[in-house]
Amino acid sequence: MRQKVSKPPDMVTVSGRIYPGEDASERLISFMRIFQAAKRSAYQALRRGEEPGKIVKALYLRFFPNARWCQWAVEDARAVMESQREQVKMHVSDLEAKIQKSEEKLERAKDSLRRQGIRARLMKLRSKLSYWQGFLDRGEVPPAVFGGKKNLILLGQGKLAKEKWREMRSSAFFSVGQANQKGLGGQYGNANTEIMCDTVTGAFHLNVYLPPEAEGEGAERRKKRPSRKKEDWVSMPLQVPSRYRSLLSRHLAKGEAYSVRVIRRDGRFDCLISFPLGDNTEVDRTLAMAGIDANPDVVAVTVVLPDGNHKVSRCFPRPDLVHASSEKRQWIAGNLAQEVATWLKGLGVTQAALEELSFAQDHDTNRWFNRITHNFCSKLLFTRLVVALRKQGISVFTVGAAFTSLIGYFKSGADYGLSAHQAAALVIARRALGFREKVPRGLARMLAPEEGCRHQKMWGKLFGLLQAARRRARQEDRLFRRWSSYDWVNYMFAGSG
């Protein structure tokens, strides 16, 4: 049975900046306040279980008489709710892993003071787990603080001005793309936030439709639907980074959909434009495949020939990624992804595979290790790699992450002289090409003397034996960091005959 190969979401986001005049700036700020209020109302309604259609009608009567803006406020609120659901699952998974790790440390600890500290930590972790698990059991999502929980605490302490708090809660609006709708200038792709490109100068402009407030209430207000007049639009210059201009121009020329999010930060207006790159190709098993094992401190890339054999491999170390600040981390991840994509493009590789994202992390009880293995850092690197590869014309695929590092370590690393991460990347590439990884015969005899045992089951058994052997080696104070796969096999099956 071949492993399932899928594709990550096909979307790229271009970060630009708009420069509205004084009057346009005031109108945008006023509209952001209304949009964010509608979004918060939609979020609370979704938490109560109301249907999106009824929520849109309620927003239409209460905030602005434009069905599209109401729908997009609901969609933005729904995205927040989905993010909250994923966050709850991530917290539960992380806390369970931390509790297991702490319990293992408690078994090994002998000092009474150390055992007391571990027990206190376990009580704290179990209390947190009970809180987050409650949302899963009840099928609910936790309340969201629009503007940030930390900022709300600072506001209560008098360390944040009310004007700044209001600005944080009313600083953006979002518009979903529609390929069959056009704006003020006739450009297809988005009905209310239209991007125009001057074919002569190459300059971009953003046109935003701001619906006027309608008078009346209820059915009377619904009858007075305002027509889209020219004076209801605001037009402003849009600055796009040079490396994205041709990409955005080609997408606009096709007349396809694009979404726009405008955010106000420190007096400036950032414009985030999202659209698909059109990566719809399937795996070509007659061409080479690149496997990428993305880790927070190093990215390993291995190119595999169509017959499954190793061609070339390289590591891209970035140890400063996990220790940098948030903005610098994004910059480092972007440069790293661009370096990987450029190298593969130079080799003539046209397809690459990564592991599917998983929220299961190997946590410890120290903050340094948790920072390295944090989910958000892995997701950031994964997203940057996907976008950078697609910009270079390289098709991207994802495969299951089960036992890739284990298989590479025990099967491919020693044969090709690869590191653990490079060997895992080789397994990822072979899995994307449809190859099955069989357990070596000698190891298979030790794992399953009886015939008919599946190889995937034997890899799972080996994984469990290796985890138990590592715990035993720690208890025996063995220096196993430089052990090879052969050393581990001898240690695991010592005395088994």
C-alpha cells in the first residue's frame, strides 16, 4: 500500500503598503472600527451556535448595508474560531506530552527537594490540562480577546491608554476575493477592495468601497439599499515590493480572485494581498524528487532519483532561528527558504516533498528545549518553504511523517553516509515517489521472527523499543549521543540471542 501524497494549501501573501490622504485615512479608520465591531459580534454569535446566514442579516441591519462586507466579517470571525479550536488541541497535546515527561523525571529523581518541585509542576500542568480539555469535552471554543489578552491586562493595570486599546481593537478589515466580481475600475478579482495596475508605469492603486450608513430600521432599512456611487470609494497608491510586482501583475491580468486585508500599525497602513499560485501538478515518478526535513535549527534537503537512489544532499543550518525575536525569526525563515529553493532550482529539480504538519511535539520540562520544538516555529518554516519553492516553479507535496527519522537512521544513514536529518529527507522523497520502506532482513528477524508481519508494524515496534532503550540508557548514565544505529541494535537486543 503506497503512502498518501497530498498538497499543502496553495496560497501566497504579498505584503504592501498604502498611502491614503488625510480625508481617506479618517474614512478608513472609521470603517475599520465598524468592521471590527461587526467581527466581534459575529464571533459571539458563532460561539452561541447561530447560523452564518442569520448572522449576516443581523450585521446588515446593525452595522453596514452591504452584504459582502457582512459576509467577510463572518468569515473573519469564523477563521478566528477555527484558530481557537486548533489552539485548544495544541494545548492539550503539549500538556499531555509535558506531563508524561515530568512523570518520567519523577521516577528517576532521588533528591527529595527535586521530587517536590516536579510534583508541584505536575499539579500545575494537570490543572491546565483540565481547563483546556474541558473545551474539547464540551465542544466549545474559549473566548477570544480582540486586542490581545496581555494588552487587556495592561489596560486594567493602567499601563495602557484607552485610546491605544481602542486602536488595537479597530485596526483592520478583510475582503474575500471573487473572480466574477469587479470594482470601480473594472478589474476582476475582488468586488469591494480592487487593485489596479498601470500597464505603462507599473504602479498599483487600491480602491476600497466604503458603504454609507443607511437610515431607518428593520425592513425599511433593508429596502433602502444604497447604490454603489463613485464618491463612496477611496483610492490610494499601493506600494508593492519589487520582487512581488511581476507576480501580482500576472495574477491581476488573469482576472482571478484575490483577498485583501488592510491593517493599521503605528500610523501606517499595511496591505496584505493573498492569492493562489496555481500549483495543481501531480507527482511525476519519472523525475527526481527532493525531500525536505525541516527542523527549527537545520533544514536538510536530499534529492532522490526516479529509481529511489540517493543523488545529492545538503544541510542548511540556522541555529539562530529559535532564539531570535518574532520579526527577526520571520526574516531568517524567509531567507532560509529562499536559499533552499534557489539551490534546488539550480539543480533542475521541479518537485519537492515535505512532512505534513503535526501538533505532536516532544516536550521537556526546560524552557530552552520547549522553545526549540515549539509548533509555531515549525509552522512558520513550513509555510516559508512552500511559498519559496512555488515561486521558483517547484511543485510541492506533503507526505505522512510516521517514522521518517527512524527509517532514515536505521536504513539509509549508514549506507549513504548521511546525517540523521539528511536520511529523513531521503525517506520523505522516496515516500513521495511511492516507494515502500522495508525493514532490513537482519533487523526484521529480531523484531518479528514469525512470518507475515507488516513492515509498518515492525517500524512501530522498533520505535517503541528505541524509546525504552533510551530511557534505560539514561538511567544507566550511558553516553549514547554518538552511538550509531548498529550500537543501538546491539544495546536493544543484547542477550536476546
